[in-house]
Amino acid sequence: MAEEKPVPRGPTPASIAKNKKRHRDPETGARKRKARDYEEDEENLDLEAGVNKKIALIDNLLLADHLAKKVRKFGTGLTPVELSRLDISPSYITDTTSFQKPRNLESLPDFLEQFADPKKLSQAPEMNGSPHTLIVTGAGLRAADIVRSVRKYQTKESMVTKLFAKHIKLKESVETLSKNRTGLAVGTPVRLYALVENSGLKLDNLERLVIDASHIDQKKRGIMDMHDTLVPLARWLARPEFKERYTDPEKPLQLLFF
């Protein structure tokens, strides 16, 4: 009797899934990304200009998805319920893809004036420490640069206020806000949150939140690329009083990613 030859078998679902898994780095244990994944990221990063050009290209739907993925990447210590509370609906975000200029410090005033009444940017609410615009960034030095870029909106009756931890104590910021009418304020998520909790920063007249999302540092990291800035940012954006107003037709709160 002739010996039967083994019948070649095709790949099983299990073997396909195994092949699709990324290999882990033998030293760090982290999953290795494919080269094309890096290429897709790198082509959007202009290190010389300090800009991630991807942010300017994605609409509110993709931005909400991008933010959700970042939250789950860096929020590994949070429960599923806590993560879900940090989700931002696409309907909360204003689509800014119509802004055609490079997203740098020089064009920030033009960006603000495209999505707000230019005349009102130089005005301030009657209540002290209650700005109409908050610009949220990831670091104190960057916040100082932003303040200089929007200083044109400061008048005798409307301050452009720095609200970040570097070299400025919390008590000092509370005192500054309590004594001055503020139109625009620039700060980091942790400090802004602390100022609200300490009754220094008032949110009654807030009309827009501007996230400094396109800026990257020399390590190619932006505010949404690090745990220490992304998680506080997500918690700041998901404040209940903000979520109630993002789509409120009577007193809307704009959420803009610059």
C-alpha cells in the first residue's frame, strides 16, 4: 500500500492572529511599531517650526477619536467608568479645518479672530478673574510665549493673564485674578484646575477654550502626547459645567483645538 502524503494545511485563525501581533522589544517589553506607523507620524511633525501639522487636518470627529485614543493610552490606571467620563463628544468640538495658516504663535491671533468677534477679544467681563477666553497649553515656558503672542488684546480694562505654576505661586495667581478684570488667560491644565477649586478663576463668563494642540517640543511631544499633560487636560475638558455648555444653544462654550 502506498504511503499517504500529509495534506498541506492553510493558516488557521489562531496563526493569523499570532502573526498580526507586534513583536515586543526584548529590553523594554514594549510592542514594536511597524516602520510605516512611524513614517505616518513623522511626516506630520515639523520639528523646526515646532508644529504637529496633523491637528490642522482633522475635523471634530477625528479629533474626538484622537483624544479618546490618547486618554486610553495614558490613562492606564483609570477604571473603564473613569475613562468613559473623560470622553469628549465630537459635537463638543468646533471644526477648525477651515483655518489655512500654519498653527504657530504668529498666527494665533488670526485663529482667535476667525472663531471669535475680534472687537470682543480686547474686552473683559465686569467680574474680576472671569475671562471670556482660556488658552490651555502644556508647559509654563510655552504659556509665557503664548501670552506674548496675544498681548495685543490687553488694555487698561482687560488683562491677558498668565496662569501657570512655573515661578508663580498659586496664591499669587489667586490675588492677581481677584484684583483684575481678565479677558484672556493662558495656563496649564493642573494650575487652571487648582485655581477654580481655590475660587480664584471664575468660569461664569467663559466663552471659549483654546487648546494649544499643534505645538511640539524638541522631543516631538505635544500636550496630548504625555501622561503628565494629557490626563490633566482630559479631566479639565470633561468638567461637568463644561460638558453642560458645549452644546448649550443659550450659553455655548466653544472648544477649539489650535
